[in-house]
Amino acid sequence: MPPASRKEGPPSGHQRKKVSAVPEIELYVNGERIALNRFTANVLRDVLMAFLRNLHGVEVDEIKKIEVS
């Protein structure tokens, strides 16, 4: 059986939401910057934004900068 072909983009009828808040992600561990590729930066951003969307009183559309320490 031939391998399944991969489709580009989201499944039919679904569109990915573009998150404009927090466009640049930098990760520091013990003061040292950790390099992130696009995939890991997107995952980290998406996890943080999902967390913040669930907090009462946080308007994610108004976020300019997030700091975690």
C-alpha cells in the first residue's frame, strides 16, 4: 500500500487562527537564552496563550508582553 499523502494546511472547513499577540518568543533559563526554532516557539506561544485565555479578567487581545520569572 502506498504511503498516505500529506495535505498542506488545516483540514477542510477549518482555518488556523493567527495569534498576533506576543509575536516574538524568547526563552531564558538561569539567565541563558535558549534558542528556539519556529515550531518550538509556536508551541510555547500557543501554550501560554491557551493558559492566559482561561484566566478570569485577562484580555488576550490586549497583551503586548508576557514575562514569567
